[in-house]
Amino acid sequence: MSVILLYHLLAVIFFPFYIIILLARTLKGKENINSLKSRFAIYNQKRKKEKLIWVHAASVGESIIAINLVDQLRNKYGNADFLITTGTLSSANLINQWLPIGVYHEFTPLDNIFTIRRFYKYWQPTLGIFIESDIWPILVTFGAKKCKLILLNGRLSDESFRRWQKLPKIFKMLTDSFSYIGVQSTIDLEKYQLLACVKAENLGNIKFANKELDVDKKELTSLQALFEGRKIFVAASTHEEDETVLLDVICQFKKEKIDKFFPIIVLRHPERASEVGAICNKLGLRYTLRSDKTKNNILENDLYIVNSFGELGLFYSLADITFIGGSFKMKSRIAGHNLLEPAHFGNVIIVGPNMSNFRDITDEMLKSKACIQVNSSEELKNQILFFLADKNQKVCQKYSANAQKYVESKQKILTNYLQQIDIFFND
């Protein structure tokens, strides 16, 4: 019996257990009535246009890529509807906040022949695009008979690679189902090749080809007038470990009466505002919360705490110097955030010691003198002082220009991916 037939058989045998698991997930709040319907390929919405492009993303990170990708494709293919499938409620919430007309969202169907057949019969996709690594055997092998499938931004973690080394024939069967595979790095390409996948090609990481963040122009003008004459330091998407370092630096600057500098802390989790505020009170730091909706006393205080969502673009527009949050979390799966977002705005970018989530990008930007890395509050303080000094403004301009040049180079990655989609959509 072939491997795929055995998998088909096991998927049927274990179907009752899938139901039990789904019910357990529902009790834990990880599923709801809509997700359960999708799991069994029961739908109440229907495509309207001649063609449909389907994008499959596992969770939040892949969903962000899917959103940006579909934004680009909608402008190009007006004759197509779009379907995005995801695996989690958190990714669904993200998608549904953005969902425009002509783009549908459903949850990933259970991977057995009955639900997968219903899925393809109902949606009849013209092209299926898988993001990164969420490859279900029946979803892929059966789907390859119904439409063209391509894998974009493919990656293999070290753990996944070790697992597939034990099952090379299955890996080859799955990857052979794709008409095209674009991977995100030379390391991933080597892993695919070692597993005998000859069709893979390194196109770079599409995650880093995201468009520039939105900015409220009216609010920007208002804040620029308020902060005129001040050098603005923005700490973006901060966590507790970052704030320990940042507030220490702000305390030192207050003690030394360095008033040319004004710090803005943008919390990763806005609900932590009261917690951070309490720490500021203990340290003798006066602060204004973004949620207070007043600008009258901002400059009379020591810092501005942003406890709102979706305004990073606004504050990157204001910033002269930006610190990337999450980079002082030393023992965590969170190890830095996207440092290409402030690069769009020409900020001088500083990162902490741990940027392992963005290791390749950080290494490249450090090499290109497009960002600076620090390892302590003292180093952070010294770097800020350096970039505040009038005599060092040419160095600031150099780092700013290098950051913008680097992010522009990454936009070519998106073009390359779009070209591949065009080939197979029109095939």
C-alpha cells in the first residue's frame, strides 16, 4: 500500500477522534461555530466571479503575508475573487478586520478525502497559493489534480528538516504536487535540495516586502507642530524587558537634564499601560497616555506612552531614532520585531541583543550600516547621545539613507513572487 493511501485510510479511521479534538478545542475557546462549519467544508458564502485565487496561511504571521499579497493581486486581477484559509481564530480575527468585498475567509478543512473533495468542488479555485510550510497531504495531493498549486515563502525549521529527513519519500511526494516552490532563504533552499526537491528556488522572504505603514496625515501635522525642535526617540512594540532598559535610560537623561530628546514608548500590548505607568510613578517619571486624548501637557512630562493599535506608521513618521522592541527578551520565542517598518521612514534604527526572529535581516542591515545593535542600557544611552549630537548628523543621514536603500531592495522580492503567480494564474 502506498504512503498516501495509508494516510487516506488513517484519516478516515481517526475521523471520530478529530471530532472529539474539535469539541475539546471549542470548549477551550479555540474553535467556534463558524470554524467548525469550515472544518467540515460547510459554507454559506459563494464566489461571484469567473476565477478564484485561493491563499492558504496557517496562523497570524502567514496571514499578514496573505493580506499584503492579496492587496497586490486584487489590483492586478479584477476578474478574480479571492479566498484565504487559515487555521486559528487569532488569524481569522486579523483577516476579518481587513476583509474587503470580493475576498472570502474560511478555516482550513479537515484533511480527509470527504471534506477536501467538498472544499474543491465548492470553491473550484483557479490557483492555490500556500504560504510557508502548512502542507496537509490530502489538501495538497488531491488539490494538485484540481488546480495549479504553488508554494511561496517556503521554509523548513531545523526541527522540521530533521523530521522530513526520516520521511524523504513523503516530502518528495508532497513537494512534487506543487507546480512551483519559492523559498525564503539560501538556508531553506539547501534544506529543500538535500531532501531531493529540485524545483525550489530562493526568492527571498516576502515578509520583508510589506508595504509602508499607513499614516494619519492630519494627526501627523498636529504632532509635528507640537514636537517642533525636539529629537524624537520612538521605542516600538515594547515588552517588559525592553521597558526596564528604556526607563533606566530615560531616568538618566532626566537626571542629566538632556531635554533635546523626547521619548515615546509604543506598547506592544496596550492593555499594559497601567502597569508601565505604575513603574514610571515609582521611578519618579511623569508621563502622558495616548488614550488621554490631550496634547496640552505632553512636553511638560518625561515621556509619552502610546497605548493604541495601528499607529506605528504615525510615530515612525515623527521619529528621528527608533528602538525595536522585543530585542531585550533573552529567553523567549519573541526575539525582536520587524525592523523594516521604520526603515521605510528613514529612521536611525537601534536594536537590542536578541533579534533572532529577524536574524538574517538584522545581520544584513548591520553589515550595510542600516541599523545599530546595543547590548545594555548604557550602550543604548551612549548611542542615543551620539545621534543627538549636532556634529554627528551626517552619520545619522548615512544610517537613514542606508535603511531606506535596504528596504527598497527588499521590495524587489515582492515583484519576483508576483511574477511567478502571474505565470501560473495565466497558464
